[in-house]
Amino acid sequence: MADPTKILLAEDQIPTSWVNVLPELPGGALPPLSPATMEPAGPDDLSAIFPPAVIEQEVSAEHEIRIPEPVREALGLWRPTPMYRARRLEEAVGTRSRIYYKYEGVSPAGSHKPNSAVPQAYYNQQAGITKLTTETGAGQWGSSLAFAGSMFGLEVEVYMVGSSFDQKPYRRSMMRTWGAEVHRSPSDRTEAGKANAAFETGSLGIAISEAVELAAQRPDTNYSLGSVLNHVLLHQTVIGQETIAQLAIAGETPDVVLASAGGGSNFAGIAFPWWREKQRRGLSTRFVATEPAACPTLTQGVYGYDFGDASGLTPLLPMHTLGHGFVPPPVHAGGLRYHGMAPLLSAMVKAGEVEARAVRQNETFEAALTFARTEGIIPAPESAHAVRSALIEAQQADEAGEERVILFLLSGHGHFDLAAYDAYLAGDLEDPEFSAQERDRALAELPQGAPSIA
Amino acid sequence: MADPTKILLAEDQIPTSWVNVLPELPGGALPPLSPATMEPAGPDDLSAIFPPAVIEQEVSAEHEIRIPEPVREALGLWRPTPMYRARRLEEAVGTRSRIYYKYEGVSPAGSHKPNSAVPQAYYNQQAGITKLTTETGAGQWGSSLAFAGSMFGLEVEVYMVGSSFDQKPYRRSMMRTWGAEVHRSPSDRTEAGKANAAFETGSLGIAISEAVELAAQRPDTNYSLGSVLNHVLLHQTVIGQETIAQLAIAGETPDVVLASAGGGSNFAGIAFPWWREKQRRGLSTRFVATEPAACPTLTQGVYGYDFGDASGLTPLLPMHTLGHGFVPPPVHAGGLRYHGMAPLLSAMVKAGEVEARAVRQNETFEAALTFARTEGIIPAPESAHAVRSALIEAQQADEAGEERVILFLLSGHGHFDLAAYDAYLAGDLEDPEFSAQERDRALAELPQGAPSIA
């Protein structure tokens, strides 16, 4: 066992600060715009629903932001997370490359999401807030915030998309186990819910509207978001920083860093600290954001100002988008079915600092199965996109006669996604096509009057 | 962070041998008996279904048995497992005691079971076996063997109790994801299955009969068991050995070591290495096996020879039993619904080396909820018995004005048991009573002609 399979860090090696790439973003940072005025949205537009510390992080010019000690202590329940050398996977596919993966599925909620839920709960508690509202689709973010709320004594009220509420009872039970209230959306508790009562299965857009409406109305209640915004990406950078320490122990530097990209937070979490390391140490590391071919925001979308939500209620964000009215086909990676992409990641792609790759659903599940049967862990369908991407890199390297050091993020486990594996094993898994017509229709509805940034 | 929450070991600290208490068992080791002759069952009785190395371990007089390097490497996918100081739990219940827990839920299958599945798969592969059969109830053991089979290139055929097969589709999917064949029992693939076709919901007894029948018939196929037998308990001793190293880092020795007890393997896994340590170092550590009040084998059973299975097919084992015909009420801790108890653990209880405690279902779920809301991890219902037991110890210590060092085993996570949490949260969880009449009826059917050992 001279060469270990796992590389672990001690608890005092949890990073002490987050990596903020905002001040060095290629092309400079573009502000969100108020939809009413098309003027930059300021802190005042956000203070009804976010605490001061989070608003500050959203626009901070600091290169490093200190992680409060109570947050580090709560992260210590599962961090630092392990990094593995995927020896059995390498052998099974017969590659000469060395594949490493960072595993975030050891968190209580089973994914990277608690990395941001915990500081958000902490900052809200510090600001005297007693309740958080949020929306959840498949349930990953809702469970993470429920868990984080229980750590800091905050009530959590989750609006869960109706169809998921009916189909995913176990994610719902998980949230309740951590003490959260979970409501089926559309509910009769908000004006937004009542106005949309006819849309019985609900949508993420409606659920966001319900959660934001309540937070805006009540002084003791704030709203919490699980991806896309700058502060969420910032909180995820503990992931990449740990891998810098872990690969140093292995005596390696990555040729390529890979993760899946839905809203962008898990990708940013592993990639941004390495991107800074690349600038500082003059590395030649590549970065590849991997998205589903059925919802190819980075590879088939446009770069422009669009609403963050489907209903057109949020400020306009500068990002890659398929149009906020684009409805992705129902692939099982629910966390990647988002029309837009985090502004920070979009800017990195626009500047050519990050590549994008789209992969199909069936090849992704095939890769997930190979991974489960060699490395043991059953990946979440979202995370399986990173597995597939890593195998593509390894194959390209072998074809080019190269040995690459490949680092990817396995963002979560698939314990609540086994119905999707069932469908794959039965040969019933659909492999939905992206509809360029549907995208063009949605892009035609982009908000008018915003400055062009393409 | 001078005092870390987690105590981790490096991969080269995975134990290099297993702790075998058989040669120093108080009262001496009693042999299993052949039901036909009531004579001690010898290796020949087992060679049709077990590989030589396993049979040897079943009766070994060695104090330590070396762990083969390929087994250690496969265990290295998730071992050493973390040990935590439960600071938030201590604070929540306001105890002066210090509570530590070892967490086995980080294994791919989510419990301690792979600790034995991996060496069993390895030894069978070494013996030229190409297929393993087994039975599974709730699915924990079946998934662990499916995972282990995928590590060593063995086919795995699982007979899953019919009612579980219908109600627990996700455990089934998990086994198939790792490449196992899963059959609903009773099946039409065996004589035992056909003979019991009328018992549509199946039983563990029927599933065992199906798996053993196939293994006994085919020279390339063996059978694999997940608890009760000496070799299974032996394989679990990696758990306790790691906690000896981990508590040494914390500078502590435990006043009491606790775990749940169903068949006995997870309890033995943490307790037996500490029991040896107690003899060698003259510690005053107590050991408490914790069982459900609805199936109180150790606290309400008799010590005698009984069949290991419900159908009366296996050799007679010297153990605590409620009678092989005892049908435990349907508590959610499926892994603890067993009429008997591992002979090694039974002998320890008989000799007064290990105490036994029974806890009720609702108080157990209440403890599980407190744990989830403080430590983050949602415990499996089986493991929650150990949580409840630890809280009882802490309370007793506080009442006695003592500070105890409490170590317990959290043997797995509850990701596939959330329906039980739902029932508890809804106030619908039954709290079934143990039926002494039912036990007495079952005890009256104990096999005749075996020597008395009480």
C-alpha cells in the first residue's frame, strides 16, 4: 500500500478562506440588471431577501474571503472530503492516464450542496433571521438547506415542485427528518401559488416565486439559493482548494479538471481554485464543464442577459442561456436541467478559459455503471456526466499516445436516483434530443432592452 | 480546531489482521451440531457451500488472522472509516459524558456488511468459485455481496424475500447496478422455491433454502452468509481495531462500548477488539449489546441449541434464541428481526462479559431524530438502537454524577429507510410489544436431543 487509493486530509486542513475569482474575472464582472429599469441592480434590490454578508460576497473585490470559524466547524462534520485515485476504473478501461476524483457524496445530504447551505444558514442566523425559504426540484438543495438550518437553529420552509413532491417521497422525508417544513408547490400559502393553482405539477419557476414572495414579505425570513449566484460558487471553492493539497500529496498536477455543469456551482467549486493556481504557477491545466446534450447551455446557448428563473421575476443575469422559456427534456439529471449558467462560469467560458462538452444520457449511465462496478460508489446522474467526461479525456489521451492526469468531481451519490438506473438496466432509458427549434423559440423571448454582451 | 470533530486514519492504518476471540472464548467454544446425528458438524458438512479458508476461520485457534493484501486493497475504497466526537449531540442532550461514534455508512453499500462480503468474495474467487448465492431481506447484505462480487469478478445471485422485493425496489436496483442477478423468493428456480410457492410473500428461511440448495448442487457455486457465523464476526473486527487507534489519538479509553445486535456481527466488530484490549490492558470497559424490545433475543431468550434458520435446515448453533419459529413483530429495523444470536456473542453474554439492553421502537426513532438534527447523519433504524443506547448511558452517567467515555457504532445510514422516518414523524409508528406467549410457543419447538448448555 505504498500508493494509497484515497488521499485524506486532517480536519484542520479545511480551507480557512474561500477563493473569489470575481476581481480577476477575464473581461471584468458584469452587473445583474433590474428588469424594471435595465439599470444595474444594487445591494438594495437584494436586502429584502439576503443577509448583508451574502450581498457583500456577491460583489466582493477581495481575492480571499475568510470562512467564519462556526462555518468551518459545521463543515468539519464531513470535510475535508476524500480524493481517490481511480485505479480500478483505469484498469477496467485500460487507460495509461491517471484518473483522480474528489468525492462530495460523504456530506449528510449526499452532495456538494451543503458547502453553501451551511454558510448561508450561518450568515442569516448572524443577521437575526429566524427562518429561511427556498425552492427545490429533485430535492438536493432543499435537503441541504434543511440540514444546514438544523445546524444553526433556523426554521426552513421548502417549496418543492409538485411533480417531484409526488414522485420523490424520500427526499421529502429527509427534509422533514432534519426538521424542515415541506410544501407542495403550487401551494395555497402564497399569491404566486394561488395564481398558478391550475399548473398542478408545478415548476421550479413557480416554487421560486413562492419562496421569494414569503421572504420579501416577512422581516424575520430570508430566501436562500443553491447555485448560479456568485456567493454560492464562492462557498463551493473549498472543494478545489482541498484537491490542491491532496494532489500535492500525490505529487501530481492535473492536465485537465472536469465536473458537470447545471447551474455551475459544483464545477466552479473544483475548477476556480485550480484556475487561480494555473495563473500563479503557470500551469497548462485545461478545464472542461460537462453538460447534458439535452440541455446544452454552454455549447448551444447564447451569451446575453436573461432572467435567472423561468417566470421572469429575478434580476437579469449576464450568462449563457437557452432562453428562460426553454423547457429541457426530462433527463434524469434533474440538477442539470437549467436554461442558464452561473455568470462567473459563463464569463470564463466566454473568455476561453473553460471549455464546454455535452454528453448524452445513455453514454453517461454506461459510464456510471462502469464506475460503480469498479470504484464501488453509485454516482448521482448529475455527477455521472463528469465520469463520462473523464473517460472521454482518457480515451483521447490514449489515442494521442499521451498520459494525462485527470481530476474530476464526483459531486454526489445516486441513492435517491436508483429508478433511473433501473430504467437504464432495463434498456428503457430515453436519450432525448436537444431541440434547436425549442431553443430558438425561447431565445426569441429574451428580455428586450438589455445591453448586448455577446 | 484544536479538538477535531472527526478522527481519521490513513489508508496504511487499515488493520493487517483480524481479531479472533474463539481461542479465548469464556466457557470454551461449543461446536455446531448436525441435525441428523446431533454430533458435532465438521468441515465436511460445510465444504459443499463454503471455501476452505472460510471453513478454517470458522474453527481457527489463531489469535490473529492475517488479512490478505487484495482484501485490504478493496477495503481501502472506504476504510479506515471515520470516528467522530458527537459534540453537537452532547450539547443538545446536555450531558457531561463524552460520546464518540464510529461510522460505517461510508461504505459503498452504506453499512458495515461489506467488511465481510469483500473477504468472502475474495476467498471464493481464490478457491476457483465463479458464482455466489445468498439471500437478503431488507437488502443490506445482498447489496454488499453484489458490490463485493463486482470487485473480484464473481457472479452473484441473490434471493430476495418476496415482500421486500416488492416494497424495496431501490435496494434491488442497487444490487443490479453492481451486476448481481436478483430473484424474487420463492422462485421457480429451486425445489425449495417451488415447494413454497404458496407462501407468496416469502420469508428469510425460504430464501436461505433456495440459495443453499443451488450452492450445494453446483461445483462452481458457493453460498455466502452475512452474519451469525464465526468467520463473519471475525471479518468485522477491523471496525474495533480502528477505533482503538482512533481513541488513542483522542487520548481516551472507553468506559462503555455499544452497538445494536441482530445477528451479532456489527456488535462483535466493534466490541471484540476492545474486549481483548480490556484483558490485556486491565481496562474496566463495559460492553452493551442493544436489541429491539420487539425481538429481545438476549434479554428474553434462552441459551441453547437451535437452528440458525426459520425452516430448520441448518446445523444447530449454540446460542441465545427466541425459538426458530418465533416471528418478530414488523419493526423497521429489519436487520435486527432475527430469532437467534451469533454463538460467539451469545457465549460472551452467557459468561457475563457483555450486557444486553432492549429498547423500544419509538424511543429509538426519537433518538435517531435528535442525532440527525445535531450530527447531520440520518441513521439506519438498526444503528439507531445504538444511538438510543448511548443516550441512556449518558443519562445514567449524569444521574450518577459521572463523566463516561461512551463509544458506539453507527453501523449504517438510513437513505433506504426514510419511509420509517415518515411514519415516525406522522406519529404513525407502531411500538409493537414482545409476545412472551409467542416465544414460549416457539421455544417448545426447540430441536430435541441436543445437549443442554444452559
